[in-house]
Amino acid sequence: MRKSLLLTAVLGALYMPSVSFAEEAPAAAPAEPASPWSVTTNIGFVSDYYARGVTQNWHKPAVQGGIDVAHSSGFFAGVWGSNVSPNTFPDATVELDLYGGYNGSIKAVEGLGYSIGAIGYFYPGGSWKKYNYLGVPNQTPEGGRWNTYEANVGLSYKWLSAKASVTLGDWFGAEKKTGWDGGTSGSTYIELNAAYPLPWYGLTLVGHVGSLNVAGKLNKGYVSSSGQMPSATTESGNPDYVDFKVGLSKAFKIANSDGWNAGLYYVGNDNDSYWSEKGYGGSSFNGSAETKDMSDDRWVVSISRVF
């Protein structure tokens, strides 16, 4: 657009009658104010989709992407999605996250910021009613969906940030009707994150530690309304854990296109009684006898681009 306007101006000057040199040039049109809104999109690939120290895709790769809208006032909203495993979320192959909130700065301290928001995790088609351990259906016939809602508040200072999240309903549908000792509303996740820019090669050192505290435990003596016995053996009925993530990320260009980022991270959590093949969380919920160590410490590779 800029080039075509410039060309038009040059041609107009060349063809302007000589009398025009004695006339006053018209005033330039005022520049349009910059829009207070911004929109960005992102797409990415991960070798294993780990969220809060637990694989969501049965240790398989995932394709992910989203769109974000932000206003200069600090308001933001977005949607993000990834493929997930139906072994963990029966009859669901996609996770969709819808979120929004407000962030700003605390002027009394330079570099100090805050955020407050909410997020919903949705699994279209997925439900506890589809729970099927070892090919035995109808084990949790009164169960609801996996969908989970959280409110969160966070603080950031330069390259360091912290956030606290609390569920506004049951934690991924965990309640008495799905084999727990009660409702799990009010479950919390507390996290500390760091993204420290290193002085070499444009690398960033990434660190994370988080703590999950579910407001309930698995009821090992659960019998469903249909008379089914407990659906999976487990060493522990306690899903709580501390998880970690550490690694390096690097922003780069491809063919002069900005917005690319690659990362290599080591991830996992400390609860291998519940989340491993020895526990309830490591069992397939989709009719298969296969088990996995869902919290297995491992390296994860990612590549993404923001537009």
C-alpha cells in the first residue's frame, strides 16, 4: 500500500501543470490512530503433549494452535486447541481451551505486573459415561463430562512469574458418581515459572515448578449404581504431585519470517504411585488393557510460530 501511494504522488507531480507550483500544497491527511486491538495466531508441534507434568496424548506427538485477541486496556481472550488421547479422555480426541482476563502493571515497582482471568478446558464428545476399563462398559453411568473450569491470578516480575489456579467445579469430573470420595471443586494448582534470556545465541533458559492439590481422593471401594465393582486397581488414590519443567528455547527466522520458536525441555512429576502403570491415572479408560507411566520423566521437543 505504501509503495502504490508513493508512486501515485510521484506521477501526479510529473503531470501537474506549471501553475500549480505557485499554489499552496494541500495539507497532508492526518494519520489514522493505531487500533487498540491486536490479534495473533499460533500453531505448533510437540513430540509429547505434557500439561502440568502429565502427558495428555499417551506419549504421542500433538499438533496445536490458537488465536488470541488483546486490547490496550489489558483485556485479553483466546482459544487454543490440541489433539489428546481417548485412552485418557474416552470418546474425545481434541482439547479446546477458552480463556480470558485482564493484565496490567503495578506502577509502584518497575517491571512488576499482574493478571486475573478464567479458563475452561473442553473435551468435545468426551464423558465419564464413556469410561470403559478392560472392555467393561457402564462403570460410571451417572458421570458427567471431563470439562473443567478454573479461575486464576498471577504476578510477574521481569523474567519471573507465579500463578495460582482454582477449579470452579469438579476437577475433570471427579466426584462420587465417578468413583471419588466426594466432589473436587476447589482443587488448586500453584506454579512458579522463569524465562531467563541467556547471553549466548539468543537462547532462553526456561524453568517451571508446580504443585497440584486435588480436593478429594479416589474411592477404592467404589461400586457404581449399575453394580460394577471398582474399575481399576491402584497403589494410591491420591493424584496430588509436584511437577517440573526445565530446558532451553530459541526464537529464530525462516526465510525472513519472524515468530518462530523451538524448545527442548525435560519434564515430569513426582507421583508414580497414581500416574504410572501401577496407578489409576496410568490406566487406559477406553477399553484397552494398555497402561502407561503418564508422569514419566522425559525430553520433549517443540516448534511453533506466532503470526
